[in-house]
Amino acid sequence: MTTDEMKLPASLHYVTFPSLHETPLAIAARLRVPAGGGRFPAVLILHGSAGPSAREGGYADVLNAAGFVTLEPDQWAARGLKGGAEGRPKTMVETVPDVYGARAFLAAHPSVDAERIGVMGFSFGGVASMLAATRVHNDQFLPGGSFRALMPFYPAAWTYNRVPGFEFGDLVDAPVLLVTGALDQYDNDPDVTKKLVAGLSASDAGKITLKVMAEAHHCFDMPGVDVVVSDPYANQGKGGSVVMRHNPAAMAEAHKLAVKFFSESMC
């Protein structure tokens, strides 16, 4: 791609794709394709419990500028859900077929290099990204393959290997960049992610890089957010309040980190 082509905005398309449930859901999504011809690497961007937001679009912007196709699904609309702690799916696992339906859609797209597809997600979407890193979930839908790189953001790290359905281990052969905030009140301890990785096999731990963002709450990269919510998963399962607060500096750092990680892992 030439320098002039990279300056052109990505083309925006509103699409639907089928999930890989036994009875598929028709999931709407925003697809963005960089200017220029050929096949590009792609990143699937998964929203959190609140549903689609400006956060996902911010990452799409910087990834598009770096030469990536992006796909931003709205997983809640297909289910008639409103979002939030009371308006999200009852289990995390039931959204995994959405993730692999999205990957199949990208792999079949003429502008996408099917061998270079990554995934990132935030909070609930971060959980789905974590599950996609495990063979027990990945191999149900993509035996012999996997996402090329995975980047979960603040996925309630305390839950893994402690809460049923949150098993984490026997990982696919792909790099995982796990990003959390030092002030995230779901984990309520910035060392939770370190403890999670320390409990894995040496082979699995070697696939994971941790990044703990200083002065960063849950949803630190969601423009304009400054709220306190209640969630039963907060405070390591004790429930209670969670501060969600935008940190522009941390968001800018995370945007650069995403471009660097996917560029080095897939290009």
C-alpha cells in the first residue's frame, strides 16, 4: 500500500454474518476496509457488557490507518438485549459461536488474508477473547487453526480457573496480550493477572504478555465514561460497585499498543 493510499479513509460497510450456533443468529456488524487493493490482515473487535460504543471505533480507526480490516459486531441486538449487568447473556460461553462466525466471515472476505486474523475484546468481549485462546473452545469451531493473535482487555482475570466456565489453560499456539487497569475493581488487585499466569504451565505462560495500565479503571479507554455501576462479578466475586472512568492518556497508549501488537504478530 502506498503512503497516499494509507491517508485515505477506510471504506465502511454495514454487514451481517451468521453465528455458528446450531440455530444461527444473524449478527449485524460494522466492517471497515483500508483503501487500496489486495488482502489485508484483520482484527475482530468485541464490545463489552454495555454493548457497542465509541471505544471499539477508536481502536478500529488506528488499526485501519495501520492497514488492518476491522469488524465490530453488535452481539446484543441479535439477542434483543439492552446491555449492562442485567442485560447481557447469562453465560460467557454462549457468545463463543458469535466469535467464530465472525472469524469465518472475515476469512471468506476477498479483502482479508484468512491466515492473518486476530481478535480483541473489552470486559465481556475480553472474556470471549480469553476463551478463544483455549483449545477446549477454539477446537470446537476451528480445529487445526486459531486466531493469529489475541488481545483481551480487562477480562475480570480473577475468574479464570476459579469460576465454572472460565477455565484457562492448554492454549492455542498464538500470542496473547492481556491488558488490565491497575485500578480495575473487578479484580481489585493489580497482581491478579500475574498470579493467573504464574499458575499456568510454562508453555502456556510463555504465550502471554501482561500490560497493567497505571491509573486506569475498568473501561479506561471508553471516551466520556465516568460512572459507578453495580455488578455481581465485581471485587473478585463479592459484588458491589465498580468505577468506570475514561483515562485519555491510557487510551492513547493502548491504541498504540494494539497497533504494535497486531502488526508484529500478524504482518
